[in-house]
Amino acid sequence: MTDTMTNPRQTTEHSVEIRNLDLSFGAVKVLRDLNLDIRDGEFLVLLGSSGCGKSTLLNCIAGLLEVTDGQIFIKGKNVTWAEPSARGIGMVFQSYALYPQMTVEGNLSFGLKNARVPRDEIKSRIKRAADILQIEPLLKRKPGALSGGQRQRVAIGRAMVRDVDVFLFDEPLSNLDAKLRADLRVELKRLHERLDNTMIYVTHDQIEAMTLADRIAIMKGGAIMQLGTPAEIYNRPQNLYVADFIGSPSMNFLRGTYRDGAVHGADMMVPMDGYAWAGDWPEGREVIFGIRPEHIVTGDRLPSVPVKTEARIDLVEPMGSDTLVYAQMDGRDVNIRMEGTAEVRPGDTVPVGFNPARASLFDPETEKRL
């Protein structure tokens, strides 16, 4: 997240810049002093649970909502009060928003005709979009004759033909089944690599965020909790909320006291050798120790980790390639992701281990990473 800027002069390396943005509905503040720079050609994902403000922020960028305070710049131009049509953006909605009485070709050309784009240029843009999205055989069909995935491709194509600098996606895959979502994620990634336009994508699905994004902005309560690459957010969550939100199952949290270079729990001691501190060492203070389910190892991998203990298994969920195990470790409930071939049963006590360098420590009061 960038610091507040008082100088309105903008740099060309950023495609979208948001400065001190506030949005309120009456007494309810939805966005709070939000600052964000989105690089030219970047795929940025706004991620968060329902009500966090991600779609509201997207609608502010699009010009569909009037902001209470702050400024929005697109390609260096202040568009805070500009009409949506003057912002150089193309938007793709969750509901497709296609005209049912028009053919695919008619849906693609409608906005261009209203903008009085020359006929030859319209044909050229439609052909280019149809080739990229592989919808050329569908051009004479109406939306009612298309599958959900085909309708979403048409909705993306309608944004593409506008030849804009910035694409905005508002949960475009939410209405599709799991396999089709996975297929279209790949298509969107390929589309971004081919077009190299700036794309801002809203989702509550962390798999979509992790697989699509160059950077992710995780939102809560109208503010950005962390902005970083998928690897940064996964490996070094900056606060307890991000650590708990990212990952499925989510990170395990154990309470203990830090002293003499180790976290002391109920039944185990974890030396924090190799841990990359983000703040002061909390000598003598209570801490929250976080470790992801996939970083707790068993079996042949145990000799490779410095900390070893035991876990008592409560429940086993075979997932094919993985086996999810719900267990007790150091007197706390934990999730462990084992290999799909793991032969474990409820009631078993198994040796487990982990590398503290892959863990995360948090301050219980501030909830910030230590």
C-alpha cells in the first residue's frame, strides 16, 4: 500500500492510482482512506469476504459510484468525477449482462455502434476478439443458445472490443461450475499475457486470486490489510487476518510464550532458529505461533525438519491426491495435510514435525506479524 500523496502529479508507470479514497453511505463508512497504485499491465486481484468493500472499490474505479472523498487517476488523468464512458475502462460482470434479443455479434458491436465507430473498424475489432476468445462459431447465436462459459467469453469480448487500457472484472466466474471455473481461469491468464492490459479482478475465491494475480490486495472493513505477490501473502502474512484468510485449510494457530529464542507451548518447545523476524523479539511475551497444514510433515519427511512432536488424530478426510487430517497437537486443534496414500485412522497418535523457519509469529494484541 502506498503512502498518502498530496501532490496530484501522476507517473505514467501506474495505470490506476487511488488517493485517500473514502466512500460512505450515510453514517456507514464503506471505504476508509484507501491508497493503491496499480502498475501498467498488472493483473491485480481484490480479495476478501462478502462486505469487505472489494466490489465497491471496483465500482468507484468504474465510475458507477460517486466517492465521498479522495481521487482516482487512470493513465495519469484525474477521472474522479468523469462518466464511466470517459474513463477508458471495460467491465465484465458476474451476471454476464448480455442483451438476450441480440446475437453474439450484436452484443459485441452494440457499444461500438453507439460510439459511432466506423463499420470496418467494428468488424476488425470483433474478429480480433472472437479469434482470441475462440467464439467465432458463436457469432450468429443468441445468448440463450450458449453455455455459461460461452456467455462469459462473450461478456469478456464485449469489454475487449472497446480497446481500453483497463479491464475490470467483478467476480466473473462465480456463476460457473468448478471445472468450468478452472478452465476459464486458464483462459483469463492466457488472455492477460496476450493483451498485456491492466486487469483488476474482484473475487472471494482465494484459488482464483493465487493463480491469476501478479499482486493481491486483501481487504477487510473497507481497508487493504496486505498488498503483495501471492508468494509474499502466502509465506509472510503481515497480520493474523491475512494468515487465517489465505490457505485451505487455513493456518494452524498455537499460543505460547517466547523466551530464550524459543516459543514454549503447553507440551513442546519450538526454537525459532532461521525465522525471519519482522519486528522486535518479544522476550517474555505471549505470542501466537502459526504453521500451515502442508508444512506439518510426517513419515519419511520427518528427519528433514528440526522440530518433532506428536499429534493425536480425530478425523480423516481422504481427498484423492491429499488426505486432510484433523488432530490434536500441543493441546490444540490442528489440521495436517498428508499425502493421499497416508494410512492413518482416528485415534492414532503419529509423530509429526515442522521447520520453524516456515512458521509465522503474531502479537496477540496488535495481531501484526513479529
